[in-house]
Amino acid sequence: MMRGTIHKLALGAAAAAMLTIAGCGSKPAAVSGAAAETTKAVAISTATAITREVPADFEETGSFVADEISDIAPPVAGRVIKTPVNVGDRVKEGQVICELDHRDAELRLEQARAQMAESNASLRQARSRIGLNDRAFDADKVPEVAAAHANYQSAMAMAKLAAADAQRYANLVATGDVSKSASDKARTQQETADAQANAARQQYEAAANAARQSYEVVSTSQASLDSMKAQLSQIEKALADTTIRAPFDGYITARPIAAGEYVALTNKIATIVRIGSMKLELQTPEQRASLAHLGDAVIAHVDAYPGREFPGKVSAINQSVDPNSRIFILEARFDNPDAALKPGMFASARVRQPGGAPGIFIPQAAVVRDKTTDSNQVFVIQDGKARLRVVSVGGTDGDAVRILSGVAPGDVVATSNRAELYDGAPVSPQSQAARK
């Protein structure tokens, strides 16, 4: 009985071993089928990258800035009473954009004008006192001085006549023709005439000195009047400064103040931009420093106006290269009569260059835009497999796109079933043709 049991166990073990062997033998067949499925070639269409002659232009990006920007500050401090402009308004040069309280300035101006009139009256009186006219000052022309001078000349003549008479009588006394008393009388008359002449001279000199002093008063009055004129001009300017005007034609982009506020000299009244012409600052790699020249034509595009081209010219080249980014600023100027371009707008621009250069082109269908990496990719076919390449693209020409880097002339690229491809995927090209 025990022998039978042992025999049954042995048969069961043998059967289990056979089943195990059978199961192990079936697995390699399944794995082989999966490998065949994953290595199946992807059927694709292809095209060959070709070279074409293209203009030797280059493209850059940048932002537009206003031709002129002015943050307007008040020339005098004061309280705002009126702000006749708002953000977005177009203003003309000289247009009022803000008014400050000007009552104090008007009162000071009235006072200065009254003082000016008083100074003018004092000057006219001083001038008339000495008979001053537009000619150079001459004390002898003053009426009082002229009269004193005439009296002095008359006294001098009388003194000379008396001296001559005294001398004649002295000679006659010596010959005995006249008495000594007559000679003494003549000498006395001479002395009297001399005294009168001396007194007339002193009167004349005193009158001349008085005239000169009066002239000094006129000079002082004239200086005072000139000072009053300068003060009046300053007060008139202070009054004019309470009315703040636009320095040029443009648009108001900021107006941070309102009526009732008190503004100091450091406050900003408004910001005005001039956009009749605009400047585009292009971020340009240093490798292109030798390509750009003043006056080169520039064609710009902005997202706000799809399909519209804005023509401009290179107006300035910054000679300094940023040591970190290795770029320099290329400035182009654009006429903007309709104000379509706004400060801060992002733009792509093509800088025109003379002559031509070879360009590599492939069909647009070969380019895949990867949103994850924000890059353009193509699959280049090598040895029956697809090789992923990241490319830099330029402009388009019909259904072809220019490749700036990543693809060489003669490379074969996939143009269909790109979603099924990956780097290293086996492919089965169905057709291959160069695009011409």
C-alpha cells in the first residue's frame, strides 16, 4: 500500500515538472513578438535641405521708445487750481497743462509796477532839474551853472579893466599928470573888482558842484530804476510760471496731480511723450557689429498690426557692448504720423544689407514646434533612423522655411508622421525629393 502511494506522488511530481517546462517554453515566443512590434519602422515622407541665395539681412527684436519724454515739474511751488488735460490727450507746444494759484504773484506785480512808476517820476524830476537830455552830461550846460559862469566871466572882465585903469593911474602919478589920490581910488576899484571876480568864481564853482551832485542823484535814480525793472521782470516771470505749458507737441501719458493739491519744485505735474517719430532699440549680438551701418534700411513688424510693415533707418549705433549679454543697442528711427506705434511696443525688425548670402531651406511641414521646451525641432534621417534636431528658423519663402542653425545642406528631413517619431526611431521613407 505504501509503495502505491509513493508511486502516485512520483507521477504527480513528474506531471508538474512537465507543465512547468511547457510554461517556460512559451514565454520567449511572447517577448519576441513584443520586440518585433516596437521596432516596426515608421513610414514617412522626406525632403532634402537645399541652399538658396537670400538677401544678406539680419533680424533682431527690440522695443519702441518715444522720440522725447518729459517729466514736467513746476518752476514755482503753489496750490493747483486747474488741470485742463487728462492722460491720453494730445497737446500742442505752449498749451496750458496746469495752473497754480497766482493771486500773490499778481499782487506783487501790481506793487512792483507802482514802485516802478514812482521811480520813473523821480528820475524825470532829477533830470529836468539839471536840464539833462540825451546828450552826455556837461555841468556848464545846466542853467544855474551857465548863469554863474556868465556872471564870473563878467566879473573877470571888470577886474581886468580895473587893473588896467589902476596901472594907468600909477603911471600918470609917476609923471605928475594925476594926483596920488586919483591913483589910490583906481587901485581901490581894482581890488573891489578882483574881490567881485573871486566871489563870482566861487559862485560858479558852487553851482557846478551842485549840478554834478544832482547828476549823481540822477545816476542813482537811474540805477534804482534799472533795479526795479529787473525786479519787475522777475515778478512777471513768477506770475507766468504759475501757468505751466507743454514744452512740445505730444501726448499726456501721466498726470499725477489734481486741483487743490500743493506741489513743490520736486513734484511731477505731468509726463509728455513726443511720438511723431519713434526710436526702436534693437538688441543686437556683438557678432553683427561689423554689419550695421548708419542709414541702413529697417523694416519692423508689431503684433498690433499683423502684416503691416513700418519702414525706418538706422540712426545710431551704441559703441559699447554689454559684457554680460554680449549685445549692443542698434537704434532705428521711424516716422509715426498716425501714432500707430506706441512707446513700449515689442517689435521684430529686419535690417537690410547689400548683396546676398546662402540660406538653407526645408519645407515648413518638417518643422515641429515643441511647446514644452519652446523650441523648433526637425527629424533628420540618418542610417534609417530619425534623429531629433533643435533648429533656429528665419523667414519663410512660400511653403519653405529658412533654417539658421541645426540643419546642413543635403540633410534629409521627415515631412510626415512626425508625431510618431522620436530620437532613434526606425523609419521607412516612402518618397524623397529635393524642394526647388
